[in-house]
Amino acid sequence: MRILLIDESGLLDSYYHDFRDNYVVDFVHDSIEGQYLFEVNEYDAVVMGPCIKPNEIPNINKNTVSVAVTYDNEDSNNRISLLNSGVDVCLKEPVHYPELDAQIKVLIKKARSISTDKISVGNVSLYPLQKCVYIGSRSIRLRRKEYEILQYLFFNINKIVSKEELLEHIWDDGLCVFSNTVEVQIRNLRLKLKKYKVYNLVQTVKGFGYLIKKSDL
């Protein structure tokens, strides 16, 4: 999973190594730089420290990225403005890392599950809320990582997804996972789909990654 930390106050600095142990992290101390990174990269969540103003929140309204903000004053109007700007949760300083980490994981899980009720490509249908996959009217059994890979590819239909992106967004250890892990999971996923005569759902784009093209099925 990949997150973006934006903190002009420096209060989140002490948590940096904790975040690095659990996520792929981009950490900046400037909201303008943070906005740029948000626009050019894919993140599972954004965490922003105190001193962030509502107009400095990245443009998240049309995205499924979750945003958590910490604040260090009792100004309820500021908190309301932050929430109205698209922030999912506001946490009052001082915030303990375990609580912040738990909030982030809940937000990421929620964002992934509510993005859509059903996605279909050909006769393959994925239901994020129920965490299940159907081929026609038949449910197929997938292991957790197989399902999460398929779901992420479904969420990015017609877009090439690199192996590194899958590692960052699906595995807690991110790029530290063994390099052939994605290939193994993709092979297992294809073998299970093959049993139901689905042969070309997950395509390999040599040198770039994996792709599900809705127009092909």
C-alpha cells in the first residue's frame, strides 16, 4: 500500500519510520509539492498534518483516495471546513501512531469496497462488497491475493498496471516482497479462470505490466 504524507508542521516526522515499516511512503513538507505528487502518482491514502488549510487539500472529490488530517486546535469551524473539503477523518493532536495507522487501514478498506457494487468484463463479474467473483452464474473460489489482484485490475480496466504498482497497493510490505510473487499469483489466477474457459482476461503487456481490456471480451 502506498500513502502520501504532507506535513508542514513537522509533528508527523517522528512517525516516518513507523509508516515506512508498513507502507510505501512519499513524505513532503509542502502542500504544493504534495498536490503535485498526488496528481502524478497513485495513492491508497493521504495523511496531512496540522497547519493544513482546507484550500490546500488535494483535489480528491473525484477520487476514491482516503484522506486523514491531524489538527492541534479546538476551532470546530476549521474542522468542519476540512471535512467539507473532502477529508474522511480528523484526528486531534497528539495522535498516537497505532491509532493513526488503524484509521488509515480502515479508510483504505472502505474506499476499496464502496467504489462500486459490481464490475463486469464479458461474463466475469466482480462484487467488491461481497468479495466474490462470478463467471456467468457460477461463483469461483479465489485465494485472498488472487482476488485482490483481480479486483485492482478491475478497478483499473483498460489501464496497464505494473508489477510494482500491484506490490505497492496490495502487499503490506510493498516492494520488499519477493520479486516473483506477483507472477506466481497471476499464474495461479489464470489457471483458476482457465478451468471456467476464461483464457484472456488478464493480459501481459511485456515490459510494462498487466491489463484487463473491457473491449476485448
